[in-house]
Amino acid sequence: MRALRGRPGARTWEVDEIDTPVPGPGELLVRVRAAGVNRADLLALGGGYPVPHADDDGSFTAGMELAGEVVDAGPGVTGAPGRGPGDRVFASAPAAFAEYAVVDARRALPVPSGLSWTDAAALPVALETAHDALVTQAGFGTDGGAVLVLGGSTGVGQVAIRLAAALGAAPVLATTTSPAKRAALVDAGAVPLVGVDALGDVDGPVDVVLDLVGGDYLAAALPAVRIGGTVVQIGRLAGPSATLDLNTLSFRRLRLIGTTFSVRTAEERAAVAAALTPVLGLVGAGRVRATVDRVVSLDDAPGAVAHLRSGGAVGKVVIEVAGS
């Protein structure tokens, strides 16, 4: 089968022919229709993100989310509802940039009726990240409240805005560094804040901050959080370091939570996917969706890396897998 392969020191992926994987116990073999590209995919190329499935020489099949049809199942999952041959699923899974991929059956979710392959493929990582941070980590629930998303034009940020609004957040505010991306925040349902200085103009305290940026944005957001509010630190697009005013943190009795998926166990990742079941109806109704910046073929995917590195993308780049 054809796949996109990464190699140590490479600036992009290469299309290569490799063996089709075989599903083991608890696994599904999925014919990949489309696969979403994440910033962690670029970090993996540069050695900045762990790739546990890499070969001895460091080369690996890239990708971490997909949508497609189940074609086979390993022992223990055959006949499971929504996870049998022919079923449409979307999932976060390693080695997703290929014509076939093996998926942990516990992380495979049914694609809602009417959702296209490309829209479905753009969702798994962003939806898992946003829901885990907002609901599981921050405890956002039916009482509502104000939510601030730092990095609202990213793939995760666009989904986070829509998820927060669908779960009753009001208002939802979001930042971007680019005036050109302001409209994307509005279209997703957020009050736009352009630039770090705009955080000083937030009208009224927010209950939860989802920080996809880090750096100066995290520090500038703390005064906008209500007493007893929660900040979840997720991504570090602006850098891994920040200088925080500990008086603000302490006097406002803020909860600052750090989170990542890269070091979670298979059982923990399965629990994150299972927690999404209650919100799949929101996805099916179109209230929670990804923003797709562009769709490229498997052959053209290596060239999309420069576009992603430029910071010009809004939402996700999706690979439409050839031959699917």
C-alpha cells in the first residue's frame, strides 16, 4: 500500500510503498478515506514529538487521525456495534497517512450520517483535545459560563469555540495573532481578540481559558479569569516558557492545569474517546465541526508542509487518500 513516510532530518514526508498492516487483538483495520494533518505531525518530522511506532532506523509512517471504512477486525472486536466490516469510523490513530491503518477499536467512533470523509478526518484530534480540556479537565458543564480560547484559528481552536458554544458557554472569546483571521473566529461563533494586548480589553471575567498558545498569551490571560476560574494549558505555539504573575494566580485562586496526550497510556486514550459519545449528536447536527483549510491528495501532501509552517492555515489541512 502507499503511505507517507517521515525520516530523521527530513523536511517533509515521502510517498512510499509499504506492507498493509494486520490488526491484532482489540484492533481494527481501516481503509483510510481521508486523514487530518496536525502540528504534532510537523514536530514529529523534526524529532520534537515522540513516534513510538518508528522503525529501528527512525523512519515512520506519519499521521495521527483518520476517517474511513472498517475492512477487518482483530480478535475480540468482530461484531462490536459500529466497528464491523463496512462501518464508517473516525479516530485518532498512529500511522494514519496511508491507504490502510490499524486503529485501537476503543478509539474508533461512528461517523455521523451526512458527514463527509474530509470533515470527519479533521475532527478526532481536535475534538478529543477540546472536549478533554474543557469538560474532563476544567469541569465545564450545564451551568455555562464564559470561555476564552487562546489560538482560535488553529484546528483545535476552531473546534473548541464551537464545542464550548454548543455546550452553553456564553460568551465564547478567542484570540488570533492575525487580523486576516479575525473573520474565522466570528464565523466559528467567537468574540474575536486580535493580538496579545487585546486580552486587556476583555469585558468581564471568564470561567475557563483553553490555552493553545502559551508564552506571553498565557501570562496576559490570567487577569481575565474570574476568581476560582480554570486555565488549561494545551499547546505552546508561542513557546514553552512564560513568566506568570504569581500574585494574580494566588489572589484569584486560579486552577492552572497542564495537559497532553503524548504520554498517556492506551487505556487513558480510550477513555478520552469514549467520553465523546455524548457529543456525537452535536457533530451530527453540525453544531460542532472542524474548519477545513484545504484538501490535498496523498501525492501533494508533502508540499502542504510549507503552507502549514507558514502559519497561514485556518483550521485543518486534510489529506484525501488516493485510491480510496
